[in-house]
Amino acid sequence: MIINNHKKIGEKLELFFFYKNINTGLPIWLPNGIYIYNKIKNIIRRINISNKYLEVNTPLIGNYSLYKKSGHIEKYINNIFKILYKKKIYLKPMNCPYHCLIYKYYNNISYKKLPIKIFEFGTVFRNEKHGELNGLFRTKMFTQDDGHIFCKNNIEIINEINKIIKIIKKLYIKFNIKEYYIQLSLRSKDSNKYIGIRKNWLKSERILLSVVKKNNIKYKIIYGEAAFYGPKIDFIIKDSINRKWQLSTIQIDYNTPKKFNIKFIDNNNKICTPIMIHRAYIGSIERFIGILIENSNGNLPIWLLKLQIIILPIFNYNDIYILNLYKKLKKNKIRCNIDKTKDNINIKIKKYEKLNIPIIIIIGEKEILNKKIFIRQKDKKFSISLNKGYKYIINYIYNN
Ligand SMILES: [Zn+2]
């Protein structure tokens, strides 16, 4: 039995849906879902801006030569969508090559300008096999909170990685993700899979291991799972049936900057190649939302919801008593609405219970007469005076 299936819950809560046989692996976002999606983006954007990232946007398609240069064509040809009528154009599988081009735009800059940090909500496409697609967890198109940091030396790399880990930990607390571990992915003995020189691999593997140890997070070392250009640490989270999914990632790369011939000038006026960190705080936003849904069994944090309170009048749709309460809640930045449709009250209650709206307020003649409101929540139903009820609501919304 599949419990907490995010696909089922997401469709019930009207967050997104998959249109059968037509858009396998391609979620269609509905207003409730895109609200959460954008809210997550805004949180990440704020973090990036306060950490001095440059936000960019790069094309959704790319030339053969770009991905040939980065090495992605060679490694992932079967996972890259080719645009049929033009053989040499691909749907973007990775954002990194474009971010290297952006660095190149500023090329030969002084070491004083480093680290240069670039980020993008980068939509990418992967031609996954039908059997590997899985709700929001594995889709054909998704958006990563993708960032690349170009550093001048190891100290800078260590500093930046520590900062990234701190941010990831804070984000997990904010989104109530409690159980996770780090997978430290290193090379296997099969050296043909990887590019670059041994010395740099050893250096970056050592850096990642020391940073992971210092940050006191449970970790496992897996050989053979490194990216072809460098070792990485991935944050692994389990879904409701204990399958493991990677969310955040941090990767050290000595090789891609060389391929793109990007440079900086060091303090001795020497031309040097920067070292690149690939990082995503949450990875695919789609997968992240899937995990949030399964983790909470559809009871998402209240601050993330498009609709926090619904007021259901019985007949007196425009009564000043109801409108005043609505205005007062709105003034307190509570996202609420009045359902003025003429449906039967029980039908309306069912509709909002299905959507997991945290507080349903019912107001009829009796409530207006006695200056009360009737509150319905998942685990309780009660009548309360308007003033006390109002205080209860504010307290509930802001402390949950
Ligand atoms: Zn990258």
C-alpha cells in the first residue's frame, strides 16, 4: 500500500495534475500549487541576493557545440532531448555551461572580484525512461535553484561550501525536514568515467570530507557516484515509502572552467583558472514540493498556503458582520476568502476540508445574533465569541 503518495495528495489539494497519457512526467501546476512553487522561489531568491549572487536567466535550448564542450553530450546523450527539425539543437539539460559563458563575459577579472556567484531558477529537460518517471520526484522538465560559484583558491571553496551547508540546514528547519543524511560521492577505480587530474580530485575529495565532518551531519561515502568532473555531496531525504531522493547538492569542479577557458588575474598578475562549485540548496523545486507533501501527509506548513482561512456564510453572504471579520483578517495579512456561492453549506464544508484549509469559519443567523463564529478544523469544531475567536485564529495562523 502506498501511503502519503504525493501525486494523489497533490491532485486532491488541487496543487497540480498529470493529464493521463498525454503529459507523463510533465506536471501541470494549478493556482494552489504555483503559489507554493513561487513562495519557495522567493525564499531562495532572497537568500541568494543577501549572499551576493547575481541572478541570471539562460536559454532553454542550446547548441550541440556548447554541450560538447562541457562534456554533457558524451556522458548523457540518451538523456538529452534533441529538437527534431534541427539536429544540432538540444533542450537544455544543465545550466552550468551557460553560467560558464556568463563568467566568460566578465573574463580576465581581478582576483579581488572573486568569488563570483551566479544563480538561476534554471529549467532543464531530461529524457527519462517512462518507467523511471515518478510524479514530481522524477519529471521530464524541472526547475533547479541552480548556482555556480567561481573561486580563486581552496580557502574560498571551503568558506563557500560551509556557507551553503549552513543555508541548507536552515532551509530544512524552515520546511520541517528533519531526517536527512549526506552522501559523499567519490570516484570509483574506473578512472575512464572521470575527467581531470588525480591531484585535483584528491584535493577536492579531501575538502568535501573535512567539511562534512566539521558540520556534524550523518554521512555515507559512496564510490563511483561522483560527477564526471568532480566529487560531490548530496543531501538525501526519504519519501513516505523509504525511497531515497537527492535534494541539495554541492560539487567541486576543477575541470569545466578549463574547458571553457575562463580566467582571472591573481595578486601576482598571473592569469589563472578559477575553481567552480556547482550547488543547489533544494535541487528540483518539483521534487522538493513532492517531498514536502509526503513528509507532511498533505498538511503543508500554513505559511506556505495560498488559502489559510475560508469563511462560509449561511445565506447572509454580504452581512456587515462577515465582511468586517474578513477585512480584519486581511488587514493582519491572513490569506482568507469568503465563499459566497449558493451551494449547500455541507457541500461547501466538504470542498474545503478536501483542500486541507486549516480553518473553516461558519457564520449563520445564530452566530451573527450572538456575536459568535463557528470554527471547524481537522481535529476540532467549536463555537466561540467573535473576539476570542479572532485572537485564536491569529495565534493559530502565526504559530503553526
Ligand atoms: Zn552545475
